[in-house]
Amino acid sequence: MDNNEYRAKFLTKINSNKIITGIILGIFIVLIASFIIVYTFFGKQLQLPSYGYVVPLFVIQFIILLTTFILSISFFRSYGEVLAVMNANDLETLKQISESRSWPERYLPSFIIYSGKIRVFKWLRQPEFHFTELKEITIKTNIFTRGKQNRLVIFHKVNGGTFFFAVDNNSAQKRHLIEKAVEYNPDIIIKGNMH
């Protein structure tokens, strides 16, 4: 499979995940909206309990689901943005690294490295860092999660501040992160549990 085919396949998988997530969230939004409508318009006729607290609760849930829906669109779109600008070498590396990842991480990795940058994919936001912005990367065992995502990657930025995210315990992925960090920023300090 050449790089263009792989890019198209990756985008197809991301779009499939986006559609599935959208359908699930859409069903919940429709159910909650329907419940609010029934309570608001038919509550008294159906002699339902007082909706003094029920409707506000469902309105809050509706707002949370709608916000989650909007955030998910941004989350999946950011993968497409990165794939669209990746060069052939970075795409080839992504293909090799993806083969070593677990099934859920294969097409929704927690980070992608390209053109001297790393884009981190977290649900609420997808920040991007140039490796030259970082002075230190610390990798440590994450005691707050169980299962595969048991490494915490902490970026210490040159201008101060830190950023962290979880990755699965995949040696090829960790090696890729460290090698690219050192390649793009030879002065970077790498600390922590690499195994």
C-alpha cells in the first residue's frame, strides 16, 4: 500500500469513528430532547411528577452532550488536518508505528509527529508543539490508569509550563517519540522510564 492509499485509509477509519461517535451522541441528544419536550408540553396532562428539578437536569445533560458532540467534531477534524500536511517520510513512519499499536490506537493515536512537530490528541484540545519549544520530556508510569495507557508523557516547555498526556506502553511508540525529539532538538533532556 503506497502512502496516498494509506492516507486515504487512515482518513476513512477516522471518518468511520466520527460517524459512529456522532450517531451515538445524536441518539442520546434526541432522547434527552424528546424527554424535555414530553415533560414540558405533556407533563401536566400525563400527570407526571413535578418537573421543577427534572427539566433543568435534562437541559444540563442536553448541553453537556451537545458540547461533547462539538468537541468530538474538532477532535476528529484535527487528525485530518495533520494527515493532509504530512510528507511522505512522516506518513511512512506513521504507518510503521501504527502497525505496532493496539487496535484502538492504530487509527486514533494519542500523538503524531511530523515536520519537527508533535500534535497531541486529547478530547478537549489537540495542541501542537515544535520540539524546539521543549527543553525536557519525562516519561513515567501512570499510576492513575489501568490497562494499556499506563505511561504519562510530560513536556517541560522552554518558556515555562508543562503539558502532559497518556500513552500506551508501546516500546516502538516511545522509541519513536524519543528519537524524533532528539533528532529535531539535540539539546532536549529525556528522563524517566523508557522500558
